[in-house]
Amino acid sequence: MTESSLQTRLRVAASVAEIGSHVAWERLVNPRPKRATSVPPSTEAFTTEWLSEVLCRGVPVAKVSSIELGQASSGSSDRRAFRVTYNEAGQAAQLPTHLFNKCSKGFFTRLMMQQCGTLENETAFYSRIRPELSIETPRVYYVALDPRSRRSTIILEDIFHTRRARILNAKTKIERSQIEAMLELLASVHGQFWDSPRLKQEFTWLRTPKEWIRDVEGPIAYKQRSIVGIERSGSVVSALLASKPDEIYRAFLASMSVSSRGPLTYLHGDPHVGNYYVTGDGRTGVLDWQVCFRGGWGHDFAYTMLSALVVQDRRNWERDLLSFYLGRLKHHGASSAPTFDEAWTLYRQQTLYTFVGWLYTIGFGPLQPNMQPDELCLKVIERSAAAVEDLESLQALSR
């Protein structure tokens, strides 16, 4: 065992022990905080006193009078809708009633998010970055992270009620106008922070893709689980690709290095089709800012394209869509945007994150949450595997 692998195992063991002790204490004590300075372990632990402090700031006489819990789900985080009612003062002030909580409730969720750094990413996004953006993404009402227990709470508007939103997924037929709306959203964020010194000087929590994979591949067994993913995806991955797990992983690491070179911008990091939504009035928005990076535009562009489009549509539209994105990128402030030929090469090199990332997702292990249904994983893997071969991505990364 190498010194670095020993250190990795020791760090993971320390995280397991600390997080495990907090989760065990919470199950024993069942804490239900009443002050906003305390971070609840789950939506079920909310109290009217705590929510009154959180939601009624600025309206001193307003109080939350009741809480009604809605539908719950789990994946890379624990999520639950809830509804509150207020006293007369709260109703008169038109305080939000339909809400959504993202939290780190369970042991495995906290451990995974600790290893990947996603808790810091999303809490920082909603508290620091969200107020600067004009894109369609949920309003936030409360953000908190307890660094020791890794309890986190992000209270957002329930966009299913407030905006009549419909979440997309890999089974959704994405039309040309829809993928253009997704790329317009990305270009808006990328252009706003294009080559900005704030990325490193002010947004200090951000890592480049290369730094991120360096930090997480050992603790979360990225290579091993992606190889398991190849075995579980035999129905949609060609025999040629399936025979090259080591070459694929080397190319994946090379692609992460490429996406860490300048000019850098603020990346969503995880803009797969299942993180996009459409509001009742037709606006396209994006959720889940857990995997934000300081990196190159191609990461987000390729990930959106490969996860959202069926293979033939991607083949038919990709050159036009790349030109469209580059034009919108310049419109939103990227004065040093690449030429089409430069961008095409970068796009070809960025297919590996989608492919390997979803192999990892379907290849999850016993200490990892099942983040996506296999049916959706296989669709994204099939699309990204086809792109790796169509665009000769392994060759593009070996030069």
C-alpha cells in the first residue's frame, strides 16, 4: 500500500467515524431545533419555532403556525417538499408557503457529499452566487451547513407549485428549441464569469475538474466503480469500448486536465438533462448546483449535449449547436471565446466526463447512494458512448 492510499483510507475512516457518531446521536436524541442558528438533521425535524426564525425575518410579528410534509426522495441528497401556514401577520406579508428542503439526512449521503465536497459547493452557490444571476433557477430562503456533523439545509421555493415546473430526464424528447434554451442558460453563466479573477480570489471553495478528481477518486473509488459500471452497461456499450477500461479511464483523467485549462469560468459541473426543468410559462431552468467547478466551458456544454440528445439528433445538430453556443457566449461577455475549430476539438475531448461519470453512477458500491435509476443511467451511457466513438475522443485526447 502506498503512502497516499494509506492517507486516503485514514481520511475516509476518520470521516466514517465522525459522521457516524453524529448520525447515531441524532437517531438517539431526535433533535428538533428551535433557533435558526441550529441546523436540523432532516425536514422531519423542522419545528414551527425554527421555521418562524428562518422564514419570518423582517416581519417580527409573523409566525409559522403549522407544517405539512410532502413527497420525499433521495439521491445525491435528501429532498422533501413541505408546506407552511402563517398567522395573520405572515399571511398579510405574503411569506412563502410552498417550499422544498435539500438536506444531508442519512449517513451514506453525508459521507458521499463529504468526500466530493458537494455540501460546500451548493451552500456557497445559493448564498454567494445565486443573487448575482438572472437565470431561471429556484429562489433560496435559507442556507446552512454544520461543518462537524455535515448536516446541511437548503430551503428553496417549491418550483412545482410556484412555477408549475416540469423536470426533464433522459426519457424526455428534447427538441431543437429546448436544447438551445439549455445552452443559452449555460452561456449566460459562463459569459458572466468568463476568465474572471474572482473565480480564484473570491470563490475560494471552487476546484478545477483536475483538482476535484485528484481529491475524490481514491475516497469514492472512482475508477473501480466506473469499471463495474462498464460491466453493468454491456447492453449499451460496444464491445470495443468495453474492452478498453484502462484506456478509457486514462482518457477521462486527460479530459479533466483539459477542462482545467484557461480561460476558466464558473461551471455548473453537473448539467445533465435531469437537472433541467421547464416552467409553466416555458422558461428553461436548472437545479442542483452541487458539483460546481472553476473550469473550461466545454465540460458543461458536452455534458448537456450528450445527456439530453438522442444519438441521431446529437449527430445532426452538434455543429450548429456549437456555433449557437459560441455566439451566445460572446453575447454574454466572453471576449476571448474560442474559434469554432478550437471549440470543436475541446468538445471532442470533453465526452469522457459524461461517459465515465455515468458509468460510475450505475456502478455505485455498498457505501454509496444509488443516485439515478438504472434505466436513466443506461440511456445517458448509450448516448455518451456513441459520442466517444463518433467523435474519436480517445484519439483526440492521446495527441
